[in-house]
Amino acid sequence: MLECIVLFLRLNKQDIQISHKNKLVSVEKHISFFLSVNWAWSRTSSSP
């Protein structure tokens, strides 16, 4: 999952095909969810 996110973030906007631009919202939601879950997990795992 992380590899897909990194690949997506490395894309230039000009390189994204028109057919894939419709899926950007979904990908952004997946990235936001992934980051929020991992951020919450890292905060709870670092607690004493």
C-alpha cells in the first residue's frame, strides 16, 4: 500500500491521463485514511 502511495505522489500532474483523473479523489481519500490511521497508531504506540 505504501509503495502505491509513494508512486502516486511522485507523478507529475501533466503525466496523469484524463481517464485516471476521475480516480484522484478516491486515491486522495485512501492516502488520507492511511496517514491518519498510521498517525493515530504511532501516537498510541509511543505512549508510556
